[in-house]
Amino acid sequence: MENLSAIQLRDKIAAGEVSSVEANEAIFKNIEEREPVVGAYISTYRDNALEKAAEIDKRLTAGEPTGELAGVPVAVKDNMCTTFGATTCASKILENFHAPYNATAVEKLISADAVIVGKTNMDEFAMGSSTENSGLKKTVNPWDNTRVTGGSSGGSAAAVAGGLCFAALGSDTGGSIRQPASFCGVVGLKPTYGRVSRFGLVAYGSSLDQIGPITSTVTDSALMLNVIAGHDSRDSTSVDETIAPVCDYLEKLDEPLEKLKIAVVPEFNVGAEEQVQKALTDAIDIYKTLGAEVIEINMPHLDYAIAAYYVIATAEASSNLARYDGVHYGHRSEKADDYIEIYSKSRAEAFGQEVKRRIMLGTYALSSGYYDAYYLKALKVRNLIRADFTKAFEKCEAILMPVSPTAAFKIGEKVDDPLKMYLSDIYTIAANLAGIPGISIPCGFDDNDLPIGLQILSPAFTEDKLLRIARMFEKETDYHRKRPDF
Ligand code: GLN
């Protein structure tokens, strides 16, 4: 059962070949056996999941209509609000926070009759690239337990790769869906900014954050996007469907694109490790054999993406995280004698080091006197990067690049050197600054047998084409079929 994709499982459940209870029991058996090592989940909901699964089985037997994910065990990153369990953001400050509502994306999973088995570990407040910044627990890469999962949605990626759920939701502010997906050998899609509602997603960098699926196949990614995409009146940045209609992403998924024109940015790719570059070259060759024309372009401002991102994201974070004041939410210091101390001591005690670093960086960049020099400058760079993409997409339908300069690195390798960690986001960040969609799909393995991801970027609101382009590659290759051993 474990080797089934989410859509295959759904179809088998619908056909009565396997029950949702059986599928969920199999997942919880894996969780019991593997979680002590992998550590993908912050919380799991066995009883609720089995109860929901039984209810769906009953409805199916009675011939009642069911949703698009009927009975399928899925996981949700722990920065999405749920009325069940806690919503911790892997932070001590929210360790006991219980949300009064569900995030829209979670609500949509529930309406589609998915069974939510648990909430996954992450870097605290989604700040990080390895999940080592979690304030609550450790997660290791199912392919090699001495290595990181990537981050910040490392728990979701490890859960999908490790057979601990059939599909998961992550969030991506600068690569947090795509990079862990590539480190764990699964598929990660960051939709266009505004395609999926952010309502109930705990804000990190509000102008960059986007929820998306982490799955074992491109088809599952399309299925999940079908469920979560769409306008939401509770999120003013979710896009009006009369302007950018949502389509059925599964409908034409298996139709290859004709006269496909793909671009690569050679001077930008040289920073990647040799084996990553080789996997990219091989992927390009596959697209050529599929009839695509591959052109070389130049995007002069991509080199500045990291610098701009770490000003903009931290500026937004410093403002978003001001609400954790020991009064409204979460942890309150017991050592505080007055209200100023409630604020300062609660934050000092419960925020982790990286979160504090970013709050300070962001506050500094926004302070009067430095605002123009840093924040405003970064916004200008953001516009130049966006313009680079607009120009590039006049010449091609998609851009191929690595997801990350390396495969999964060793636990502890970069955690004490923030700049080194930040540099690992070099290929993913530009898509968030430009607001465009990007997908990471498995495209090879390195000498250590670690998965390597291929990133494909396309213009805003062209997820239908992006998924089809990704599917063309997946159909030709077997990388996505390989699973880690346990
Ligand atoms: N790694 C990036 C960061 O640390 C991106 C995180 C994300 O996408 N949430 O900010």
C-alpha cells in the first residue's frame, strides 16, 4: 500500500479495494515504527484519524458522495491553524496555542474528506533551511539519518518520503516547500502568490508566504492543488478567480506541451555542486528528447535575490512577530514584574536564536535612517528581479534551475553559520520575490545516494502548464519511484 500515490490510494478506497481505516492503520504502523528515528511530526491524531476514516468508509459503502481526497491520510505543517491539537510553529512561544479556527487550506482538505493524521515539524516560524531551527524537536532525513531534511517544511517532506502520510501541506516563503522536497526526493509545489489562501497560515513574510503541496508524484501535486486553490474572502491577497481562473489541474496533466520552449540561466548555475549541475544537464537532455527547445538566457539581478530577501523577509517577520507579547498569545514569563518585562522576558525566554536574529535584523532594516538604505533598496531590487522574469518569459514558457546548490547536507554542518545556511536558498528565493510558481521534482541521485531536485519556474498563474511540464519529465524517468529503506 505504501508505494501507492495519494490518487491511486483514493481510487482504491473509492473502488472498495482497500478501506480508509486500513490505509490509516498502515500509516500509523509506519509512524509507530519510524517516527522515533525520523521525527517528522510534532503531533499525531490517531484516534480522530481512525474515527474519520471509519466514517468515510461508511459513507462510501452507503454510496454517498465523497470528496476528492476521500479517506487519504495527509499531514499539515504546524504553522497552519487547526481547531484540533496545538498550532506551535515549532516554537516554545506557541507550544500550547490552540487556534479557534482552521486555516482555509486545512478546511479545504477536510471538506475534500482527507484524513489529517498529524502536524509536522518545521524550522521555528518557518525560518530556516534544515528544520534544525525547530524549538521543539529534531527531524532527520529518511534517506540518511545523519543528514537534514531541508527546511523549513522538513517534517512534511520527511513524512511523505518516509511513508508517514500520502501527501502533505507545506509553506514556502523563500524555498521551504521546494528545498526540503528536493532533499527528501519528493515533489514540492509553491503556487503563485495569491493562488492559495493564507488565511490561518501563521505569518512569517506576508508578501512572500504561500501554502502548497508536498507529494510523491506530480499527479498528486495537481490533485492537492485542485483541493486547496482558489479565492478566499478572508485573505485579501488571494486572487480573484475572474482575473486568474482556477482550473482542473488534473484535466490535461498527461498531455505533453507541444513546441515547448525552456530556458536555462547558465551563469547562475555555476554555484551548484558538480553532481547537481550534472543532474540538471541530464534533465535538460531529457526535455530535448521530448522535443523541447532549450535556450540560454541571462537574468542579471538574480545574484541579488538573497540579499534582498533577507532584508524584506526579516522586515516583515519583525512586524508579524510583534504579536507574541506574552499577553495575546502563548508563553508568558513567570519572572516578569511589570508589563514591559512581560513583553521582553516572555520573548527572550521562548523565541529561539534564529528568530531573535531575524527580528533584530528586520527591526534594524526598518528603523528610521536605515529604511531607505536597506528596506527601500531591497524593494527596488525585488522589482528588478520581477522584471528579469517578465522579460525571460517573453522568450520561454519555463525556466529550469537547480533547487539547491547541494543535496541534503549533514546535521550540524551549517547551523552555526547563518550566512552559509542563507546561501543554500540561492535558487529558490527569486520565485517568492517575483510571486511566480515553482516546482521541485526528483531528477537524480548523487554518489551518496541522496536525491537531487530539478526546479521548474513558470509565469504567474500558469500552474496548469508548470505541472504538465513537470509531468512530462516524471513520465520519462523513475527517480520518483525510489524510496528510502527502513
Ligand atoms: N530558508 C528560507 C529562510 O530561512 C526560506 C524559509 C521559508 O521558505 N519559509 O527564510
